[in-house]
Amino acid sequence: LLFIPFHPLMCPSSYSSPTSLLCYQQIQVMRFAIEEINNSTLLLPGVSLGYEIFDYCSDLLSYGAALEFLTQKGRGAIPVWNGTNYRPKVISVTGPFGSSQTISVAPLYMSEMIPMVTHGATSVQLSSKNRFPSFFRTIPSDKYQVESIVRILQQFNWNWVAFIGGDNDYSRDALTVFQDKIRPANICLAYQDTIPQNQSLIGRLFNNIAMFNVQVIVVFANVEFVIPFIQKAIDLRVKEKIWIASETWSMNQELIKKSQIERIGTVLGVTVQRHKDLRGFDEFINNTVKSRHENACTDMDLKERCGQICSDCNSTSAQTIIGEDPTYSFVIYSAVYAVAHALHNVLRCGTGNCANSEIIAYPYMVTEALKQVKFKLDNQSIEFDENGDPPAHYDIVHWDCKNKTCSNVDIGSYLTNPTPSFHINETLIHWFEGTEVFLQCSSECKSGSRRVQTGFHTCCFECEICSDGKYINHTADPYSCIACQKDEWARNGSTSCTKRSIEYLHSDASLAIFLMFQASSIILISMAILVLFLCKNDTPVVKSAGGRLCFFMLCCLSMSSISVFLYIGKPTEAICTLRNSVFVVFYVACLSCLAVRSFQIVCIFKMAAKLPKAYDFWVKHGGQWITIITTTVIMLFLCILWIAIEGPKPNQITLYSEVILDCTYGVIPIFYVIVLFAVLLGIACFSFAYMGTDLPKNYNEGKSITFSLLIFFISWVISLTVHLSTKGKHTLSVNPFSVLCSLYGILFGYFFPKCYIIIITPERNTAAYFQTAIQSYTLQPR
């Protein structure tokens, strides 16, 4: 029978009677586990485990017990290491419970690679293998506990919180992790403080919490700090707060049974995964209570230093001990079993016995074996990662208070193995709906608005709607409105951009088809009139209309109408170059014909008699054709100069939701000269035509030309007004409409009346009828 000397557990000192009872319960769990292992034929068969239990009085006084564990078996002092193995008094240590106490004594054991398997030290510092190479624990690191708390805050969208801790490593390390985790989670730490040991100063914390208007309070501290803190909250009648409890007090029965605890608000907590009662533990406690006797501690020096006597433990019933907080029962139980399994492997034990009872189990061997440990205990996998930490599995609990009585209710879980998962009961989520306004520094901005930070904390902000052309992606950056791309647009208050539509006169659009139809009609009508005039070339109506001049005008009208087709389709450089030039050159040629024609009529009837030589010179030297050719050549020269320097080019006009494909106007000064030239020619033509409005009916082109020019001026004034007042795809059709109106004005105003006489009233198309009209005009009194 190989006797493994000692497997000590270090328990915290007697802070209060309930704490002593809880520690006493945990001691019994360890005893229960060791007795199970010693009675097992499968685990460490033929090997018995022994143990010693020490009270962790203080950092200073605990060193005596800690050093005693390191003494070599059979000697009374710690040997100086001489390069050979030595066998200390213990092969493993379980405990102490707290992180600060563990960090304090751990270096003593780490130097000799004595494994420490703790059930309550959760500080993230202890995951460092450089500092704590032989440290293991069966309770998860606080890193995961803090993660679960942050997930709770995120689940309910609580981002304005306080963090209250104790004056120890457990709370300080958790605060460091908490601050790191809340930054990417958009949670603000409004206030953080430490619970003072002087209970009269605790009220200051609640004054500060009220000053910062904090409704959600994370209390991450050991129970000895939490009990007076919560009691003060009850005394101060603190109400309607949300309390997030760490695993040290979320299941504490003393707190949950306090009078008026239900008034402080809602308590949500994190606790290590709870298991069903340890099978056989209740019977073990009952047997222990029955067989116990008066405390046999006779070391008076030990009593004076550490207060080892626990009178409450001796007088408490078995049911009270069994009913204590079971949070740490399974982790203590599994810590003992983990050491036993590691030792089982070191001793090469089989199912019936150990292979060689002469094998010496050195602590470093047990440490190495613990790294490989993996076994099932009560259907729960027990193993350690490279940091000596177990898989994290937390239960989320809620203190359900009814009729002034509270109880723990499971509402969710947080699991990190095999893949992280978080779950909260839907019923509780619905219960908390609508509370965001009270649990945030600022209410979340509406969709399409950005946050404007108003103070130090990012959770405190005002909202500003994003303007036109900008959007906000709340997931990526809730503080910035992002400008849309050049080919995108967005209304104010948008969360995304939309591609701008590309607008131009598509050839298959109904409006484009209508324009092309009208332009084609002008060409056909002009050609029809041309044929009609050729057939009636010798008649007085055709001669009075200008004769061969009419043929030139009709050809110019047809050529001008071609420019309408250049407004259809996507603009190119060639189209832009020809679009305005084709119209203005041929239309100016047509206008010059009208100007010459109206001038000639006025000269014949009003100026020929007064200036006969001038009139003869005009007729003899072909004055009308010289004038027409001159004006046309001037316009052609201006257009060539315009195109040569910088003519019209394709252009994209970006509007609100669309990109208009149109043409520029090239060199603006030359463009204005071209427009001014056409306008002045039109004004001159209009003036001559208006002077001849009282001529004989058969020679009354003045009224016809005046009507044509009025249509010309009105259509282009409307076009200019539309371009100045509105922007959009509909303005693309304004210019071709003005072109059509100008051309139709000449056809309807000048040529249609003559066609009407030729076709409908041919009796008026005779020389005699014209002579009669002239005689009537000359006989009228002036």
C-alpha cells in the first residue's frame, strides 16, 4: 500500500459565521472526494490519499503552512536544491480559494513545480504559464466570466454602467479585462470604485452612482465585500437598479434571503455551471454530523493566530450544511479527482492495481500528467488547456422575487467549448423591453442619423441627421456620415447610397419617338411643298413667295430638322459638335431668306418710289442672294471657330438622383456671339416683316413672317426659362422641342397659307387677282 502523504486544502479565514459554514461545507466536499477515491477499485487501486487542511489566516501567517508543505519527508527543513530530486511533504495543493491569496503563495510552489489545483482563484494573471507553470484550476478564468457579463449588457443594450469591486486581485484583474472588453462592445464605464472596508464610507459610492445617473451596476467582488455593500443599498432604500452579480455572490443564500432584498431592483448573475447534487454527499454529511464530537484542536497558538475553532460548524445541522451555496462543490470535487487521475497515470495504474508500487511520484511528474488529464466526471468533461484553465461554462441566473421572497432561477448560459455560445431566456428579454431609455446615457439615434459625442464617454451623444448625398453605416461607424460615390446619391437620413440613374433621350423612349416623328414630318412636309412649288413655279403665289428663294428655304428647313435626331441617344463628341451647329447654320440661312423677303416687299411698296436708284442697284446686283450668302457664311465661320477652339463635348450633369448625359456649350463667349447674331437677325427680320403687315393681301408675307418669328422667339424664351428654373432628364427634350417649334412656325406661318391658295382657292392664284389687289392698295388714301 503506497501512501501519498498529503493533499492540503487551504480555506479562507472566518470572516463571518455564514462564510465559515460555507468553507466547512467545501472541506466536507474534499473529504468526500478523497474517501470516494480511496474506496475505488478503478482509480488509484491500492493507493490511499492523505490530506491536511489549513485556514488561510492572512498572507503573512499563511507562509508558515505553505513552507511546511515544502519540507522534505522525514526532515524538518526545506532542503537547498542541489540538482537532485527531493520529495516534499506534499505532491499537490488545492486552494487557497481567493485570487490574491493564491497569487501570494503560488511562487513558493511554482519554484518546485508542485501542482496547485485551485477551485476558486479566477484571476486572469494565473493563466500566465511564465509566472505560474504548475498552476491549474477547475473554475474558469475571469476572462470568460467578464465576457459573459459583457454579453448580458449587449443583449439588453445597456451601455451606461458602473463597476464596483473589492480591494483584491479578483476585482482589479476583472476590471482590467472588463475595460478591454467593453470598448469594442460600445459600452461605457460611467463609474468604477472599490468597496471600502470601513462600512461607514460605503454610502459615498451610492451618492456617486446617483450623481452619474447609473442604473446598471456590475458588482464583481468577493462575498465578504458584497454583503455590507448590498446591506447599505437596502438601508439607503436604493431602488430600481439592475445588479449584475459575479459568480462569488450570485448564488449566495445569505444575500438572497435578506429582508427587503427585493426592493433594490433586478439581480442578474453569473455562476459556474451547476450540477445536480453529488451522489452520496448528503449521506456522507449526515454520517459526519452524527459521528462528530467536540472540536479537538489543542494547539492554542494556532487558535490564537487563526481562530480555527468554528463553533457554528459543530452546532449546525446536516441539512443546513447541505443547503449552503453549492456553487463550488463540483469544482472542488473535480479538483481532487484531477490530481487523482494525474497520479494514476504517473504510477502507471491499471484497472486492478498500480504497475509498480516502488515508483516515486515527484510533484513535477504530477504537473506534467495534469497537462494531459482528460476524463469524464458526472457526465462532465474535465481537462485543462495550455494555460491550465478548464472550458468555461456559466449559468446565467435571475433573482426571482415574489411575495418578498427571492429565489435563483436559471435564465441562460454561456459556453466556450467547443464553440462559444450565449443564450438568454426569451421571456426575460421581453420583460426588459422598453427599458433602454433608462439604462443608457443617450437613446440610440434614429436610422440615418449620426452620433455627435457630447462628453468624455462615447455613449453620451446627440443625434444629427445625415444630409443629402451622405449616408451612415451604424455598424461600421455610428459617428460619421459618409459621402456617397460620384455615381451614387442618398436622401437626407439615409443608411445607404443608391446608384444614380443614367438619363438621356433613349431612342426607344416614347418621347424620343415622338420627336423623331415630328422631325421626319417636317422633312416630308418640306419636300411635299417643294414639289408643289416646283409644279406651280410660274404662278403669282409662288413668285410672290420668293420663287427660287422658297426652294432654298425649304431645303434649309429640312436640314435644320436633322439636328433633332442628334438629341436622341447617348451623346458623343461628334453628335455634340453637330447638334447645335447644324440647326443654327441652316436656320440662320432660312431667317436671312425671310429677312430679305420682308425687306424686298417693304422696298417695293414703300421705298422703291422714294429711292429708285438704290432699289435698282439692289435688284441688278442680286442683293438678296448676297445678303443670304453673307449671313450664312458669317454664321458658318462662327461655328467653325467655335468648334476649332473648344466645341461642345459630352458632359455628365450630376443631379440629385440621376446623371444627365448632355453636351457642353464649348467656348461660352463664342457661343454667346452665335446666339446674339441669330437673335439680331431675327429682330431685323421681325422689324421688316412688321413694317409690311398693311400691304395688299396677296403680298402680305409680313403677317406670316411676323407669326413665324413670334413662334421662334416664344419657343426659345420658354426653353431658356426651363433650363434656368429646373434641372433633370425632362430638360433634355426642351431644346429639340424648341427646334421643332421654330421650324413648324415657318412652315405654318409662311408656307401653309400659300399652299392653301394653290390647292384650295386657285382662283386667287392669277395675275388679274394680284393686279386688282395692288390697284386697291395704291388707291387707298395715305
